[in-house]
Amino acid sequence: MQSGQVVAVILGGGAGTRLYPLTATRSKPAVPIAGKYRLVDIPISNCINSNISRMFVLTQYNSASLNKHIKNTYQFSGFSTGFVDILAAEQTPEGLGWFQGTADAVRQSLKHIQNNEFEYLLILSGDQLYQMDFAQMIDQHAASGSDITIATIPVGDREASSFGILKTGEHNRITSFTEKPPAEMLPAWVSDTGEEMRQQGRHYLASMGIYIFNRDVLFRLLKNDLADAADFGKEIIPAVIDSCKVNSYQYEGYWEDIGNIYSYFEANLALTMDIPPFNLFDNQRMVYTRARMLPPAKISGTVIEQAIVAEGSIIHAASIKNSVVGIRSRIGTGSTITSCYIMGNDFYETLAEIAYDYSKGLPKIGIGENCHLTNVIVDKDCRIGDNVSITGGRHLEDRDHGLYTIKDGIVVIKKGAVIENGFSI
């Protein structure tokens, strides 16, 4: 694969309602992950590591923080042809509406994308966690003479009904497609996923929402043959399986679709494992993000077990266990943090500002003294007072409050929330 052959398009996603309240003020790709990154850093880093340097990010909902992050992070050399450009939904004489789906988003953006020379368009989602060498996928696509290649991942019975499932024949040719089949239909959708995958009970090929299109095929489908189709997975792919050569590229590594609060929470905490499924410590597959000029974390008197602590943090907690602590976090003396994701803060308060906060009865930014948090996500810039106790778990019913939301037993403290001294859940 040569870099000049490929342009990548990263879909900014819809409203992200299943990730609410994390998406109340930001788009899904802008949601923080692993203490210092944003979700959009994952597909962009995968592209850079695959020698793909021309990328468009398509945005629509709550896009201000995403736009700021990309502008401040991805600036290529003046001697490079690389770029990460943002394409926002816009009103034009040809159309006044929002993006109606994945295919419609790309269709409305073609007038900008087509100004670049390329043979293949790589279409990615902005809300998935994985590490993939796209060069291998593109090489297979070219060698097989495919019109379209879909990245697929083997899944078992339990997961299959949550995905679009493909069936393949000889030479990885996709012969049929169904969207979220019920359990009773699954036996008819078994594919040859290989001996290792079969031994793990992973008999079905799920679409990962990652596509390669030949340039001429994409333009013909979006502009002429399927000009009214809004979505790739639900409409375009099923419609072209018989008329185009559509192949599967089977990926067997770690892949997580960050579609809801539970999967987001579990994916973050999994990073604290001794050998995590998603490896941030890989010289060959680096994850890029904004280069912040922050001091090292400062930790005093804290017992830490299986945790990630990002730079710029000031920690005096009694213990942190199985948790991710994000940039500029402040945690007070005697506090215990267990199975939590603390996103951190966007700024430091000065001593004068802290004194002023106390004079007004306002907790300082961060987590106060003698707090006990378990199964909690604390969004950015929260002020949690002293002696606060929040224990998430399946015993809690789902509900939405002005300061927090509970989903699947996980308590999410909303961005910028002020939690008074002695508060408990």
C-alpha cells in the first residue's frame, strides 16, 4: 500500500444518546478515554500507524470540543501532504438537512473529499477501541480485486444478535448479510472463521463498521445507483452483495464498540490489568493525542493497586484500586477510589481561587477528603466535597438526576457537577 492511494473518513457518529450524560456537551468521538486521550484519537492513530496521513472527520452533534481537540492536536509538517480536516454538516443549495446516516454523511461530504487523488476510501467509526494495521486490509482488498472490503470480527452466540452478521463463501467473498439476527436464526449464519476461532465458539462474522471502497464504486453507488440510501450497514451493503465483489477482512484482535456506559466503563477499567487487551505501551502502535505541557503526577501517602494515573495529578488519597485517574486530577486525604474512572480537570485552581471557593462554601475542584467512591465515573471539572460516599452497583435503579445519572449500576457524575459535603448514594 502506498500512502497516496488512500483517504480515510472518520464518522463522528450520531447524538450518542446511549452514552449520555457523557455526550450531553460533547460528541461521542470527543469523549475522554484512558485518562488523557479522546475516542477519536484511536482511529486517527491507527491511520497514522498504517501510513495513512490524509483524513477527514465528519461531525454533526456537539462538535465544538471535538473540533478544538483535532485542531490543537493533529498538525502535520509543512513538508507533508498529511492533514486531519473537519467536515461539519452544513446547509447548501443541494440540501438543508443533517446527516441522515453513515452513507448520507459521506455523500454530503463528497464535494470536499473528491478534490483529493486516491484509489481507495477507508471509512471508519469514531467510537471504537482497537489497534489495526489498515495497510494489511488495503493490500488484501487490492490483491483480491474487490470493489468493497468489510472488516469483520468473529463473535459467539451471545454477541451475534447485537451486530450485523455476514456470511462468507470461497476466498472470503461475502454472500449474504443480515442486521442483528434473532437467536433462532443464528445457525444459518455460521461462517468458516478458522480453527482457533471455532474452538473459542466464535462462529459468526460481525461487521466492525470499517469499510474500504474503490473510488469509482463509492461515487457510483452514492451518487447514482443508491442515491437515496442513508446507511452503509443497513442499506448499501445488503443491496450490493450480488452486484459488487464484496469481501471480508477478518480481524481477530481486541475490538470494543463503545456504544453505551457499561462498555465504556469496562473498556477503561480493563486498561488497568497487568496485561490489558488494549495495549497503550506499544512502540509500534502508538496512540497519539494532544501534547500537554503538564508536570508529572504527585502522589503522597496513597496505596495504589492496578491503576492508571495521568500526568498533572495531585493525589493524597488513602487508596486507589482498579481505577483510571485522568489529567490534573486532585484527590484529597483519606479518600478511597475503587473501580472508578476519574476523568480529571481542564485547569488548575490557584491557592487564591481555592480560598475564595471555601469562603463561598464551594468545594475546590476535584475530590475532597475522606470520600469513598466505588463504580463511579466522574466527568471533567467536578467539585466533590468532603465525606462524600457514592457506591454504584446493581442494587441501584437507572435514573437521571441534575447532578448524576445511574446506568447499569454505574454512577456517572455529570461534567462540572458540584457535590456538597456529606452527600451519599
